[in-house]
Amino acid sequence: MKFFVDTAILSEIEELNDYGLLDGVTTNPSLIAKSGRDFKEVIAEICAVVSGPVSAEVAAMDAAGMMAEGDRLARIADNVVIKLPLTLDGLKACRHFTAKGVKTNVTLCFSANQALLAAKAGATFISPFVGRLDDLNLDGMALIRDIRTIYDNFGYGTNILAASIRSANHVKEAALAGADVATIPAAVIKGLASHTLTDKGLDQFAKDWAATGQSIL
Ligand code: G3P
């Protein structure tokens, strides 16, 4: 499963990229607002650091507006992916970009039927929001499993991008459910490396090694 980081904060992206843990980046208008940065400027900076797909979301609500904004965003860098909302207009814009060979990420997906429509529109990525379904006491991961089954039934090439991931458990469950990608907050990605028994074992090894008085170099 590929890892995208869900952030518009460049320092977080650079740090994860240095660890070799990053396959791509997703942003949304809320994350851009949180970064306090100019949208197009920050997308250009992210694309200069990360070679994988970088999702940049349109703000328009109508298909023509989405197409115009998407065209502008696609000019920023070759690895920009146009993020479009899962509405009829968003699907129309998705079809337009797919025909032009521009990659798309159809976002705000909360049902299997929505995901089916996105695949039919030729979306590169579909973003089902796991955490926001869980917030409503619904089963976000069941949606990932349903989409996996439907896409496999018909051989759709749209990549399932598990979004609104909030915890390490979400990451594991998304991998088990067959998501192609998970977009994850930076802190959750870093937390995946932690285990209390790793820390405890390392502490003991360090003490025992020091007692030998040896040096490797
Ligand atoms: O990028 C979309 C998504 O990951 C949002 O997550 O935590 O705001 O539901 P969240």
C-alpha cells in the first residue's frame, strides 16, 4: 500500500520524504487554510520536493469552473493531480481531465455507488473518507471493502485512496481491506514506527552494549 501524507505543511512533507516514507501528498482547502500559505505557491514547492502524485483541489462548484481551475493547477507541475468533489459536476470535470490524460482524485466519497460513478468517469483515485463515517458511528472501513469488491468485479483501474485516516489502526485496516493508497496525517505516519517493546528492547541492548566496553568503529 502506498503512503500519501495529508498535509500542506512543507516541513512535514520534507521530513517524511527524507525518511523515504512518502509516495505522494494530498491537500484540501482546509489544509491549505491551516498552512496559512498561498495555494499555488505551496503546491509548486511541494511538487519540487515530492516526485509522486500531489493532489490540489479545485474550489469551483460548477464543471466549467472546475475545468478552468484544474487546467491552471495542472500547469504548476507534471505530478499535480486535480482533486474534484464527488458531485455530478465534479464527475463531468473528471471525465474531461481523464480524456486529456490529466490525473484526478475524486474526493468526499461516502458511498460505494459514488465510488462506482467515479470509476466510470475514469478517476485515477477515489477518496473514501473513513474517519468521517466512523465519526457518525458508521463503518468507514466497510466502505473500503465494498469499493475493493466492486472495482475487482469489473476490473476498474481507479485506485482506492483511503482518506480521513486518523489512527495507526485505520492504516492497518485499510491495508487489510485492500486500499491501494492511504493518505495519512504526518504524526500518524511517524507513529507507525513506534512500539513500547521496541523502545524497551533498545534500551536494554544499549545498556548491555555499553557494559562490553567495545566499539564497532
Ligand atoms: O484530505 C481529505 C481527508 O483526509 C480529510 O480528513 O480528518 O479532515 O476527515 P479529516
